[in-house]
Amino acid sequence: MTAFASIAAFEAALADLARPDAAAIAQARERQAVLTKPAGSLGRLEDIAIFLAGWQGRPRPRIDKARAAIFAGNHGFTVHGVSAFPPSVTAQMVANFEAGGAAINALSGAAGLELKVVALDLDRPTADFAAAAAMSATDCLDALNAGAGAVESDLDLLVVGEMGIGNSTAAAALCARSFGGSAADWVGPGTGVDAEGIGRKIKVVERALEIHGYAANSAFETLRRVGGREIAAIAGAVLRARQLGVPVVLDGFISCSAIAPLAADNPAITDHCLAGHCSAEPGHARLLAKLGLEPLLSLGMRLGEGSGAAVAAGVIRTALAAHNQMATFAEAAVSASL
């Protein structure tokens, strides 16, 4: 099944976003109020449980089936020397994912996440967006649908991540086009480029913003002009998850940049999302503030691959364990006047 049969269908889905189950939220709050602890003493763990209750539509949410969906794509602008690694590393890392040897394999396994890797035309990079639109409308719609296809209604939680050499440059362009600011405001070291490399990235993003400045600033046009296949796939997965009521854990700068154009059109897109962590990439904290998301973790990570979000999934499981397994005051015969 194709989730977004046309650009209009994608835009309609973004305009008409589902809301959480208010009754489940109220019941989850009632349960939190009678658990054997002072009110609010578990901090954000309580908020996480209530958040999951709303989106799963049950006052005692659970994670029986959870998936880490990792999307991979290649970018034409890497010809400008914006990364410390060559584009061939994208396919090599996908092979590593499939062989079980990457960080996301270890971390998703530890968090009880099924790992799904979706490689998108790695032998056909997007166009150099400093000279032309990164994707045709058809290619962008296909990428959105590839992301949507990784989401099923029986998922209790979705973690999204990416692999694509150079894609922190695309992320910077997406953020600047969605939320304003200069290229320098959003560009960072990515894979670890030096000051000269950062300068090259800034010039590439500046050129992209200039040549696409005339175009419509809609979510779709921003994704297709200065995004990438793996980034559009994340956007499609997040929007499809919203349609199906599946809560999402976002990873780092690139994953969050995928929904920046969506949030610019409809800020409510973030309502079913948790920010897994704040990465060491300088633009990520700024982006999270624009999205109105507070990260669960800040561990100095900057790997991508969904790695930070996978670690955060362990925290989410802990929140649900406390919510579901603790005794109430009545069950434990404990005075409620703590």
C-alpha cells in the first residue's frame, strides 16, 4: 500500500494530524497519582509513561513490538569535499548493519528493538543541490513512501535513524530553509571535518539556499530541493507513524532535520515525537528548541544511525516498567499522605 499517492496526499496528511487519546492520558495520570511515591518524584519518567499512554490509546502502555528503522542514501553535493569520508562508506556501512557489526546493531539489540535497514538507491546519488534540486518530485515522493512503508500499525514504538555520507550538510540546509538563519548558524563538523571543511560546507549550503530561494517553501519542496532520499524517508516514516498512532523517538541532528520542513508547515507534527538525545553537533540544540522538544539524554554522541534514540528507548522502557509494575497506595497498604 502506498501511503502518499501524490504530493497532495502528503500535504493533506500533514495538514490533518491525529491527536492522542485524551481518556488514556487522563487515566494514566490518575494511575501516576496513586503509585507509591511522592507526586512527580520520578520526573520525566512519569511524563514519558503518560505520553505513551496517549499515543497508544491505553492507560497502561507497553512496548511489545518496537522497531529501529534506519534509512540510507547518497548525496551529489559530496563532490565539494564536505565530509571526512567518501560516499562509498554509505554502502559499506549498510553492509555492516546487515552483518550485525555496527553500533546500532548492538544498541538496538540492548533496547529490544527490531532493526530494519532500508537502503535507497545508493548507486544513484541525489543531484548536487548546489546546482539543482536534489530530487525530482517523483524521487522525493518515492522516498517518502519508502519511509512510510517501514511503519506498521502494530508497532508500539518507532526509532528512526539514518546513514548517508555528507548528510549533515543537507540537514543544515533543511534547517536554514525551514527556520531561517544563516548557513553558518546550522553547519557543524559532522563526521569531523576541520575548519576548512566547515567552510566548504557553509559555501555549499549558502549556494543551495541562494539557487532555491525562489521556490515554494512548502515541506515537500524543501525536502526535494535540499534534502536527500534517506532524510525524506524519515519524514515519510514520521508522518505515517502519526497516521497510525505510533509514537516516534527521533535521533540526532539529521533525523530531526527531516521533520524541520514538516514542522515549519505544521508545528503539531512533533506532538507524537520524543527527542532521544541532544547530539554534539552544534546545530542540534538549536533545532530541538525550534521543534519544541526537550531531549531525554545528552551523552555527547554524534554518530547517527539512530544510536542515541536507541539508547533513549531503554529509558522509555524503564518509564513504562515503573508505571505498570509499581503498586498503588491501596495495593501496598501505604498511607497516601507521603
